[in-house]
Amino acid sequence: MFLGMLSFSMGVRPRNIVGGELCQARLQNLVDYEQNGMWEEEGSLLLTSSRSNAFCSQCSPPVCHCPLTKVAVAFWGRLDNRGDLIQSLALDKVQASRMADSQLVLLGWQKWQANLPEHLLGDFALAVIDSPKRLAFLARDPLGAIPLYYHATSRYFVFATSLALLHTLKIPPLVVNTDWVALCLVETAKDNSATAYANVYKVPPGHLLLVNGPDSVKPQPWFAWKDNPPPARQRDTRWVAAYREILEESIRCRLNSLYPLATTNSGGLDSATITAFAARLLDDSANRLHTFGLAMYQQEPALILATSMHYQLRNNYVVASHPEYDDSLVDRYIKIAGYPPLTVSSTFYFSPFLQECQLRGVRTLLCGFGGDNAVTNPGHLLTLELLDTGNFRALWEILPGNLLTRSLRLLRRIRDGAKQPKFNHNFLAVWNRRWPHQLVRQEVVPNLNLETLYYDRARYDAPYRRINDYILKNRISASVTARLEESTLM
């Protein structure tokens, strides 16, 4: 975790607002951190707390800074392209292998400045303070795995990786953002920058913030998802192999830990795949890898344990009932993440697993739950893609039925244009039943257009005719980012 401040006025001392040692004690009080640091220059202050996981994180200084340039870096996350960075920065490989990620980020800032995030691959939130230039720089990874909040006035700029830290500062009271609260109550909040407070914002995923004065506090995108797939006319094993290679690497890089590791496993395709890859890639996985499953139905324990039995994993934990509501868990969440919670559903769901991780010394928990948001979605929109691009041969081949039935179905689709309904009828039925029980007062509903926003979610995949449009515009959303942020904090 980290917290920092940059003053715009010579008369503002960061220590008076941040509290210095008091705030550092607050950081230490959140979690049993192993290393705490404080860096202070005129008009600038940076506090960090960290726990080691991989070998390189054990080398991390309390606060990474350059005494000559008076530039300091706070980095929370993981770099997956250290080799590329070391080569680009022309560093000695042996010497650089002992450097922490934050040290590579500092050297990267000195070379690339605001273009730094484009050279980083991994899950991260970072901050750079250049005290002589009175400049602060913030950035987050494309999916937003780690939260990064900020609050700005005409006199100073403060930032932190948790709302709980901002509550400790000597700043004007945070003003409740009632619109955000109303949107959350009907589960329609889609803004990756808004928070529960009108004067606190988040750096959106894949964005940076370059601040050198009160008029410059405006996030800018540094990353954009690519939507340039080649036309698919038939199954191509090369793409399957390429996907498998990327999937394997994305799991391998997260296994870089000096401690036991764990996976959640629902018995489904996404989580079982991650468990299988981890078991195959880890040395001594039978002892080092722990698996956690939540079984709600009679058949699920066998499905959950099937992968573990295949790879002879010994440390398996299956919870046979849904965790009960626990006030102490909510209190702990608020202590770490701040109030109000982003989305506590995952917290309750994973609470038994988090406690087991703490008991077993696990510092990395891999989770495949929700993978169907973007990876293993049904893909039925492919039929519309093929129809719209005139690829009738490929469409005919994937339609069900015998030769005659497929031909008739193809002709009917060509004739009708495969008209899409305005709503997904399965979702709409549920949404209709739930709307009378929503929690927002009726007089607020028209002011924020809440009913329309609420029913927009019942459209689900209905408005889309391309798989990528559906994933990029619907599934990779603020709710996914919120779940990632919550999981990281907990």
C-alpha cells in the first residue's frame, strides 16, 4: 500500500496534512506489513508499506528514490516483463536480477517519463513524485487490479491505494456522492473514476495522471484494447496454440512466489484450467499448491476435486455450505478498504479461503471465477458475425442439424437478417421481478434515469452482433475492476 502528497503552495506542509508518523502507523495497523518507509522532500511526502512475495520484492527498499534527482517511486504490483525492461534499460543482467520492481520503475521513469506505463506489463498501481519539479505521476494497469484514489484542491494533491487511508488525513470532510450511492443500490454504477465521495476520484484502469498544478488533474488513457482480429473462416489450430501459450505464461508469471500458493476451483472450465496449469508448472505442486472450492450441490465436490486427484494435489479444502454473514469480516474490510465497500460479495464468498490462506502462509491466490466474463463466454454471437460478413459457408458448418436442416436454417437467417431482440428475455424476466424491490426512493428514480439504466443491464448480449463488441463494451466493465480491487485489498 502507499499514500502520497504533493503541495501546490509553498505554505502547505505535507506532514501537517498527512500526519507523517501517525499515518505510517495507520498503514502498519491495516495489515501486518513487513516493511514501512517514509520519504519527504520540500512540498512532497510518500509513505509505503509492503510485504514480500517473490525474491525480487525482498530486495525492495522502504521507499525507492534517487538522492540526486529527488525523485521517489511507490509501486504496488508485479512486473511480468522484467527481462525486457532490463534489456531496454541496458542494465547488467546479474546486477538487475537483484533489483526490486520499484527500482526498475524508477529507472524507467528517468528514461521514458510519462510514457513509462507503455513499457510495463503486469498488475500494478504506481506513483512517482518529482519534488524539484513539483510533479506527481500516477498510473494503473489495463484491468485495474489495484485501486488508486486521489483528492485534489487548489493547494495540494493527495493519493492513496485505499479509501481507508484518505479518511485519516487532515483534509476537509469527504462529501458523499449521493448519485453514486443511488447507482450502486440499483447495481448500475459503470464509471471507473467516480467513488462514493464527490471530492475523491479513482485513476481509471489503463489511465495515467500527470499533475503539476491544480489545473492539470485530469486522467489520460495510455492503453486501449485492440479489436483487430483476422477474419475467421474455419477453426485454425495456430490460434488455439497461440492462446494456450499466452494463457500458460499468464499463469506462470503469477506463480513467482517464495511461499505456498493457492487456487480457487469451482469445478468449472476456467478455475479448473488454472488449477491444472498451476499444478503442472509448479515445482513440488503436491505440497506447495492448495485448492479451495465451494460446493453448493451434491455433484460439485467430485467435479472440484477431479483436477486435484489427476495431479495428486494433497492440500484441498471444500466448503459445503455458503459462508454465514460475519460482522467482524465487514469491520475488517472497512478497516482495510475504507467505507463504503466496493462490492462485498466476493469478500463473503472467499472469506473461508482467505482465512485458510492466512493460516497456511499463502500470499498468492489465483482465481478463475468469472472467467466467462471475457474468456469462455458462449460465443453464440459468432453466427451473427458470420452472417453480417457474408461468410455463409462457415455459418452453415456451425449450424445444428443435418444437411437439409442446416441449409434451411441458413436460408431463414439470410432472409430475416437474424434480428436481435432489444433485451435478453431470460434476464428481462428476472429484472422485472426485482425492480419493485429496489432500494432507492421513488422520487430519486427519474432524476438519475435509474429505471432506464437498470433495464439496460437486462439487455446483456442482445444489442451486440460481434463477440469482441460484447466483451469490450459489456463484459470488461467497472464491476470487473471493482471485484479485482476488492480481491487485491483483501
